[in-house]
Amino acid sequence: MITVRYFAAAAEAAGADEERVPAGRLATVRAGLVERHGDALDVILQRCALLADGVRLGPDDDVPDGATLDVLPPFAGG
């Protein structure tokens, strides 16, 4: 299992700040999140950085068991 932490618009789209889901390839984890939370999260995820324990992942990378996956939408600077 992994812990997924949602921030800003991703948390709003998911309806949660955090949840636990099975570990696996990032593309599979992402598909499961969209299946669980719907199209609104899918739209947000397309623009998000996904970091497992602080390391940015690509779709073919594995999210290891016990990791924390942060879902970070783009933030405006100022």
C-alpha cells in the first residue's frame, strides 16, 4: 500500500487530502485514482507533478510499497 497526498485543486477534485491505495506502476495507480474519483481528478492529474518520497515519477516508474505519493498541481508564484 502507498499513501497518496493531494494538494490544492487535486484535493478538491479527489474530495480528500489523503488516502491509501495499492502500490504499483504509476500509470496503474493513476488509473485507479481516476476510477475512484472521476473525470474531475483526471483533468487535474494531467497537469500535476507526481512525486514518490520526493522523487518525480514518470508513468512507467513503480511506486514502491510504503511510499508516499504527493500529487502537486502547478502553483502560482508571486
